[in-house]
Amino acid sequence: METYKQIWSECLAIIRDNIPEKHYQTWFDPVVPIKHEGNDFTIQVPSLFFYEFLESQYADLLYHTLVRVTGEAVNLYYQVVVDSTDKQSGKTVLKSDP
């Protein structure tokens, strides 16, 4: 069974091939995979703005890439960092399939 980090690494390889490198570095390098349980996959993003941008520009790419890599429908959750000194604190926002 693949770990969530391996899944995310495979997703990043696909995403990197589908968007300009500068966009990849800006919007995907800072994203951290948190967990994959059942059909739920959680990633951590550095701010609410970051979450909103990913949702508006890359939601379909993220969702379809996760489905391709996991082979199943996925509920994508974002954990938004509230305090940069404690990267695990934050609120979680659900993004279901598009």
C-alpha cells in the first residue's frame, strides 16, 4: 500500500508536466501532504489565499490527478496554516470532487 507521501509525489510529477514550471514552484512546492485515509486526502497550504487560488485555478487538475494516482474517487481536504510557527495548526476545508 502506498503512503500518502508517495501518492503526493506521484501527483506532483503529473502536475509538473501539465503546468508551467514557475506556476509549479509557486503553487505546488509549498503544499505538504498530511494524510490519506479511506477516500479522504488532506494537503496543507500556507494561507487561506493560497487555498482559494488553488481552488479557483487548479481544483480540477488536483482532483483528477489524485483520482488517476489512487484509482478511486477522492475527497480533497485543505489544511490552512493559521500560525506559521506551528505548521500543524490550522483549519481544514473540504473540497469534494468537482
